[in-house]
Amino acid sequence: MSRYEAVVIGVSAGGLKALSDVLSYLPRDYLLPVLIVQHLLDGSDNFLAEYLNEQTAVHVKEADEKELIRPGYVYLAPAGYHLLIEEDRTISLSVDPRVNYSRPSIDVLFESAAYVFEERCVGVILTGANSDGSVGLSAIHKKGGLTVVQDPKTAEYNMMPDAAIQATKVDHILSLAEIGKLLSGLGWGTGSRIFNQGENG
């Protein structure tokens, strides 16, 4: 049984290829929800969700306000909105001020995930050209969650992975393929306590 209940991923510059590579390893019957902040310009359309949905087996969509997160779904923060997870495992979209010059902000998603899921959260930082996500990944680590960072040597833009590694103890520093394989393995055989509270997952 997997001890994890959700995966959160933060990515910025170079994200299209990085997300395609990582998500390609997840099977259609993947048993964890995945929530992603990809830095986007305000006013961007939902091209990224449509593209990834065509390229991967899991179902990829833009997140909707008050939507219940479900296993096997990948939720992308819409342009111009922070993406947060509420205690009842629903999604909240916020237009609060930018964090690290970004909205959506990786730190905002990661800190809410750390609060809700504690040690049952997996946080992943991929390629990017700023330091967003380092504070949030540290929050996940402090709650006992699993922390994963793309090897800066393999990242198209290494600033974000470097910042995350410098900010906190990281459990795994891996290539995109290795991250995909790790996440795939974590999503098999979970009791998914989000959805079956009576089971011991």
C-alpha cells in the first residue's frame, strides 16, 4: 500500500517538455491525484492542458474552483490564479497577490498541500529560471513528505532545482525519466485514504 495521497509538481521555464516526459510514465489507472503549477503569463489559454492530455495516458485538465481532486487526474493551475488544496480535498483558486512574482505560485500550492496531506504528500520541483517552490518544498519536508528535485545538470533551466536543493533536505535528485518512474511506482496499490476513509492505506 502506498503511504502517499497526492503529488504536487512545480515547474517554470522548460516546463512543456519536462511535464510531457514525467507524465508519460503515469498509467491511465494511476491511483494518486497530481496537481501542477506551471508558471504562465496572464491570459494564457488552456493549450498546456490540451497538449498534455493528448500526450499522456492520465487525464489532464485545468483545475476548477471547488472541484474534488480524484485519483488518476492531473490538475493544472489556470493562468492568473493561485491553486490551493482545501482540507476537504477540494480545489480553491485565488487571485491573491503574486508570490515570487508569480500567480500561480508553486510555493502557494506546496504549502497548502503540506498542510493538508502532511507526510502523505509528494513534492516535485522541475526546471525553472527562478526560486519559486523552494519554500513550499521545505514545508513538505518539514511535515515528513517526500521531496524530489530534477537533477540541475539535466534541467533546461537549473535555477529552480538549485534553489530547492539549497533550501531544504531533498530525498531524491533525479533525471526526468527517473522522476517519472518513481512517481509511477508510488501510484500503484494505494488504499487512497482520500477516497476510502475506512481503509488503512
